[in-house]
Amino acid sequence: MKVVLAYSGGLDTSIAVSVLKEKYDAEVITVLVDLGQPREEIQDAEERLKELGVLKHHNIDARREFVNDYIFPAIKGNLQHEDCYITPTLARPLIALKIVEIAQKEGAPAVAHGATERGNDQFIYEYVFQMMAPELKILTPIRDQGFTRGEEAEYAREHGIPLPEGYERTRYAVDVNIYGRAVCGGPLEDLNIEPEEEIYDLTKSPEDATDESEEMSIGFEKGCPVSLNGEKMDGVKLISAVGKIAGAHGVGRGDVIHQRLLGIKTRSIIEAPAAVVLIQAHRELEKLVLTGDELEFKDEVDKKLSSLAHDGLWFYPLTEDLFAFVEKSQEAVTGEVTLKLYKGNARVVKKESPYAIYDREVASYEAKGLSPEDVAGMTRLHGMRARLYRKKEKR
């Protein structure tokens, strides 16, 4: 039986190849989806495949699709769940889609993932599999075995499975893509341990960042970031450039406790310099061009969308409905926002838009133009409810 496996090259999916062959008598077709993870990691993962004995391997460059169809909507919706920028979770629906596409192309009757029984990934993968191709059989080799990380490492040694370079039993579980990086497990499970500096890869320590501040200007068109410091860029290049600059100033670190779908609390170190800066700039531009009522309502929509995305419900009627509202709200979210980066902080210092509701001549305390009589009439009408209520009390 042919089985298409979502392969990352990490411990779980490396073990999954062997388990599928041994326990399910499967011919394994692996799929590695490039979403902007380091090139050397992709090359290392594919090199080790030669020793795993797979039937066939596909490498899919989905960076542009990931940025345009997932990251940009996430920025428009300011997606952030429990103080955690949604980086790995955002990638899972797209990976699952690609697995289904390859399974249909290869005529494989089954798909598989390497998720364990604890995390959210299992729910996201299997939701998309069932949504897009309910006829496919879903295999869960790692979850079925109930391996601990240590047992996986022992299984790998016994079966001669090559592991990622530098792997140790206490190694952290790491997930990275162009939008950010998440690290969990290992020593981080002790909440009284401060993360070691070596755990970080996308950001400098704020203490070690340069003593010189740097301004970064981001241009938006209808809610999408389109330029950096006046230079037009495609989405992939822009996300990468923003993350690199912000990370060099120590911007984008987070040490968060969040809840998985199973109700388990977990600790993650998040590095999301691009997400932090872009969403902050986007929010500021929205404040400039949207009405107070729009902002208040959109904040609730953003929160609900963040929850749906966290739970992997990207392809879901309510998600589509809410994103339709978000898309409509972005028609005037065009302009430029400038932030000053300095030792872990990003502070907005300038903002402009041709659709700004803000009018300095009207807002200024030095300006004339508001009629005292008109304002007095408005305050009288505004207070009518108070007068009516007080009159009722006297009865």
C-alpha cells in the first residue's frame, strides 16, 4: 500500500518512515513542504532520506502560496492567540493540502503524519484530510506507538535511522517557517528555568543588540505589506527582510504558556520578529483609517479568527465568513507606518494614509471651525437619556 507522509526531517517523521514500513507494510512516499525553513535543514532532511528507503520523495516550494494565502490574511486579521503569534499552526493546513494533492497524484490510498498524541498538529492534519479527501485512509504511526522522545531516539538507534545533526535526547522540539519559530519541550518543561540563549536563532538578545536604533518603514496596500523602506518587494522577500532586521534588534521574542486542544497547558518560546512588527504596524494603520465602531467590532472578529486558526479550522464556514468581513474592512488600509527598533522594542513613530480619518485642522486645539452652538446642541441631545432617566427616578 502506498502511503504519502508529511515529512519534515525531524525526529518524529524520520521514525514514522520506518514504522510505516515495519508495522503497516507500506511503500512510503515523503513530501517536504518548503515554507521558508533554513535551506541547510531541508538539504539535511533530504540527504537522510537516502538511508530511510522511501519509494519516492517530493519537495514542494510553497513559500509564495504560504505568504499570499495564509500569512497576509493573518496580518489583515491581526491573528494572535493567548499572547502567542500563530506561526507553526498557520502552516499546517497548507502542508496537509499538499499531502492530499500528492496522494491523489500518486494514486495512494492513504496519507500519514508524524504528530504525537499530545499536540494540536494531529487535529489540524486530520481535519484537512477529512475535509479535502474523505476517501483517503489516515495513518498515525507515531501516535499509535505512544513513543516518548527518549523511546523514539532509542528506536532510531536500534533501527539505524539517521537523526538530524546534533540531536540529543534532551533536544528541544523546534518548528520554523518564514513567519516565525516555536521551540518547546526539553528543559523548557521546567517553568523555573530561564531559556538558554542558544535556544534562539531568529533574534538577538536585547542586551546584546546594537546600541543604535533603526527606523523601518512598511508600506501597505489594502491591508497587505508591499514595501520596506520605500522599496516594493514581493511577499516572500518582504517577510524575510522584516524578520531579519527586527530580529537583529532583539524584537519578536516571547515566552508563553498556552493551551492545546486537549486542554494541556504547554510552554513555548516564540520567535516571530516579522509577525510582531507587521501586525503592530498594521494595527496602527487600521486605527488611522477605520472608524471606532469598525475597530471595536473587528477586534472581536480578529479574536475569533485567531481561535479558529489556532484550532486548525482554516477551511471552515465561519472562518470564511469572518475573513470576508476582514477583507472588506481592508479596502482603505493603505499607507505607510514607520517604527523605531531598539533593544527588543518596536515603537511606532510615523504613520500616514491617503484615507486617514484623522484631520489635524479639525483635531487641533489651535483650530477654529467647530461651532460652539452646534456642539452645545449635540451635548444637549447626548444628555437627553440622562434627563429622561432622572425624570423616571422621581416618579
